[in-house]
Amino acid sequence: MKLIRKIVLYATPAMVLALPYVVLAQASDVRNTGIGRLINLVGTAIRDIIPIIIGLAVLVFLWGVLKYVIAKDEDSQKEARNVMLWGIIAIFVMVSVWGLVNVLSSTLQLNNNIPNSPGLPSPGGSVPSSATPQ
């Protein structure tokens, strides 16, 4: 019973926060709404931060190499090997996930374009200009 309470406790706020996505699902241009701008801002920030984090992982690896080269005793070398190992693991995981996301998005032909919604005919029988294909 405690597990169900925890699930409800954490799932309810998540569903409430996700409600605007459901409501705005039929909007013709979600990017111009407040939540759309926020999503674009977060996505841009993440896209810009990823190369910096990978660069930091490379620096951690190189720091481990430098520590290994200048190490005098066995304990220092062991510590430097651990730093190098964790640097390599971090680089491998980040590049693998980045590559997997790119492979999946190109395989599934995902793009960031939001399609235009069809317009409703006006009482005069003409279709609004937003519904005409461009």
C-alpha cells in the first residue's frame, strides 16, 4: 500500500505538469506559446552544454594521464589509473548515448518541425491562407 501511495504522490504532480502538453497538442504553433519557448530554451541549453561536458570528461582523462606520468609510488599510480578509467567510462557513455539518440532520430525520421494545422473553411467557402500548403 505504501508503494501505491508513493506512486500516486509522485505521479500526480507529473501528470498535472504534463497537462499543458495535452491541451496544446492541437495548437498550430506551439513554439510561440510560453511553454513552447521554455522547451526550446531548455533544448538549446542542453544542446550547447553537451560538448562542454564531453570536453570536461576528456580533461579528467588527461588529468589522470598526467597524474600517472608524474606518480612516484604505486598508490599514486593506482589512483591515477582510476581517474583515467572513470574519464574513459564517462566519455564512452556520453558519446554512446549521443550517437544512439542521433541514430534513433534519423532511423525514425524524427524532426523538430511542427506541421501546419488544416484550416476550417469560412462561411463563404474559402479556406484560410494558413491551411494552404507552402
